[in-house]
Amino acid sequence: MATPKLNPLYKFQFEKAQDAFVLLYPEGMITLNGSAGEIMQMVNGERDVDTIISDLIAKFPGAEGIDKDIHEFLDHAHEKKWIKYVD
Amino acid sequence: MSTKPVLKAYVNNPLWLLAELTYDCPLHCPYCSNPVQMTERKDECDTETWKKVLSEAREMGAVQLGFSGGEPLLRKDLEVLVAHASELGFYTNLITSGIGLTEKRIKGLKEAGLDHIQLSFQAANADENDLIGNKRHSFEQKLAVAKLVKQYDYPMVLNFCLTRQNIDKIDDVLALSCELGGDFVELATVQYYGWAYLNRDHLLPTKAQLETAEATVNAFRNTQGDDEPKFIFVTPDYYETRPKACMNGWATTFLTVTPDGSALPCHSAKILPLTFPNVKESSLEKIWHEDFSFNKFRGLDWLPSPCRDCDEKEKDFGGCRCQAFMLTGDMHKTDPVCDKSPDHHLIQAAIAQSQQPTENLFYRDPKTEIPVHLIQE
Ligand code: SF4
Ligand code: SF4
């Protein structure tokens, strides 16, 4: 199972002023929305995609269709090169 | 003090702080954007003042921080400032010519938490690079620095300033960028501020040169693999018919602090006939929200005709105040780059004039003339 990790070109942190998680890179910033921020918090190069899904379901038990959202976001993040897959 | 009340809640705080630590530089590029009148070393802000500025900017929500100059490596306290900024949670960018970036310093900066290094080149070969920067062996040093930047795992942005002298060799620039492994590469046609404005007639590429270069870059992009550098081509706005949205709007996003502590809404604003506040005398919060100069061109209410009634005003906010001032003598006017501006002919005249320079080409400080024939095809 694929395990995503942050592309070292980016730095991920919470910004109080934006009230959001952001990705910082040379001279730029991407502001993530609430769910994207939750997913990115799980990306650490150790959790594989299934674990990320089950951990987020445990954290937000009521959320429906959450696995689809997670796959969609990770695809997007991969395409944008925010994340890489360890294997 | 402001002339009209600005509701604080509606004013965005700065996201970007550009800390120009010193104007001093081992190189003397004729296209340098530093002011022609440069602050002397003895009048530079001290370490404590800079730390205060960084803390206040971060408190306001700024997140991107550029250490720039001149050459910021000439400041011995750079590592201390980077460490402070990093602790505050800034994303720290070092914008450097690479001269003086030894392994010891690159390691020290990494330990201090520096996030990224932007390395500038004057050309893609030693002869021209060293001639344009007016320093022998600087190309060699830059190559060594690029290796170190990679070795110490920094994201690396390469910056090439393109002028009439070097733009035809864009192929070499693309090849060198790939060889060095830049993550992003800025191919920045020089913008005409500071020394570059003084030397504009020599530096402005012709439209044909520009089009060829841009086509070359576009063609190259199509052949690129996934892990190769991302090229960003910046055209000079002289050949455009709409101005750039300068600084994303006056005092909306960017804040520059110059070596002597002047706070500016853009790094070249010091040339304007306005009195700018100093960080030694006031807090950034007060400067940003209350200073006359910061409120002067904020928003759209101040716009002159024809911008006032133009449906594109939210796109470009009437363009660049410095360019309006340099070309028309009046900072309140529409940026003459816009072809709706009654002053647009000034841009056309500047382009025509650049075909036959009447002045000599000068290096930035000391004022030495450059043997132009050496760097022209
Ligand atoms: S443009 Fe050249 S002279 Fe000016 S600061 Fe950069 S390296 Fe130094
Ligand atoms: S007239 Fe003013 S607002 Fe309209 S496009 Fe030109 S510069 Fe922009």
C-alpha cells in the first residue's frame, strides 16, 4: 500500500493569521481548507493511505464518503507534487 | 497619520516581509534594482532592530520572509536573524549572489533553520557572468555554491536576470539550470528600477529578442521530464499594453524594510515624493495601518482617470506608482504601460530611444563605465 510523505520542497504548518494549515515553498504559500488540512496532518511518510483513512474515520465518525474525499485530495496533492509516495 | 479613517478590519495584514539587510554587494550589476543613492553601512539597522521588525511582522501574520540586499551574506548577524525568524515560524528565503557563501556558512544557516536559497547568476558562462557582475571568478564561486545548496538539501531557486546582452543565449541558461538541478528557475527580464532605470537604454531587449527567448523556453518546457526545473519567464512590462498588478496592490500583501529601517509598501517606493516611516521610530502595526504613505494608494478610491472608470481596475489597480512617477513625474497617474493611459507614448518613446543609447552603460557603484562592446554580440 502506498505511503505518502511531504515533498521536502514544501513546509506544512498551521497559520494563526489564516486560521488554516498552509503549505509553504520558496516565495509562495498554498492555504488548505479544513479537510485538506486534516488529511495533510496525517501524511508523515509512515501511515499508508488505508491507515490515513481509518484514522480519519475514527477521528470524524459521522463524516460520510470520507474515503473518496481522501483519495481525491491525495491524487490532487500528488499531481501538484505536494506529496510523494515512499514506495 | 492618515487623512481618512481606514477601517482596520478591512485592511489585510502583510504576508510577505522583505528584509533588505544591506545595500553593500561584492558585485556591481548594471541592472541592480537598488536605489542609486544607497545607505551606507554605518546607517544600517542593528541586530536588535531587525529582530524587533521580524517579531512584529510575524505577530501581524507575515509568513514569507526574504533576506535580501545588496548581498545579505555581508551581514555577520545573518545566522542570528535567520534563527530568530525560524523560531518565530517564518518561511525563510535567502536571496543571494552566492559570493561569500562558504560551506561553513551554508551549514550554519541550515542549523539556524533557513528554508530556501535563491542564487542569482549574471549569465550562463564565466566570461559574461564575471563581466556583468564586475567580479572575476564569481561564476566559479556560484557553481560551487549551487553544489553546496543541493548537498545541504535546500530547495534551490536559480535567478537569471535577462538583458539585451545575455537574452540570446537563453539555451545555455536552460541547460545550466538543468545541470545544476534548480527546483525553480526565474528567467527575469530586468524591470527598470534603480540602476536598471539609469541603464535602461542598454538593457532593454528588443521585442524580437524577447519573443525568440520566450518561444525557446516554451518549446523547452514541452520536452521536460517531471523532475526537471520549473521555469518562470518574467517579461518586462514595457512591451505590454496592461500594467502589472504592482505588489498585488499597494500595502495589501508586501512590506519592505530597507537597510536604514525605512518601511515601504514596495522595494522601490523610496524614490517617490513621500515621507516613509522608519521601524526605529514606530511599530510595524502602526506603520501598516496608520501611516499616511501606506494609506495613500491603498484601495481604489484614489485612482485617477482613466482607471477610475475602467472595468479592469480591480485587476491591476492602475499599475505601478514608481513607474508612473519615473516616466511622467507624477506618482498619481495611470501607469504609462497601459495603452489607455494618455502617457502611453512615453513607453513607446523609451523603447525607440533604447535602440540608440546616448548615455554610457554604468556599473552599479562605483560609477565605472562598462566597455559595452565587450558584452554585446
Ligand atoms: S543585482 Fe547584482 S549588484 Fe545588485 S544586489 Fe544583486 S548581485 Fe548585487
Ligand atoms: S486604465 Fe487603469 S485600471 Fe484600466 S487597464 Fe489601464 S491601468 Fe488598469
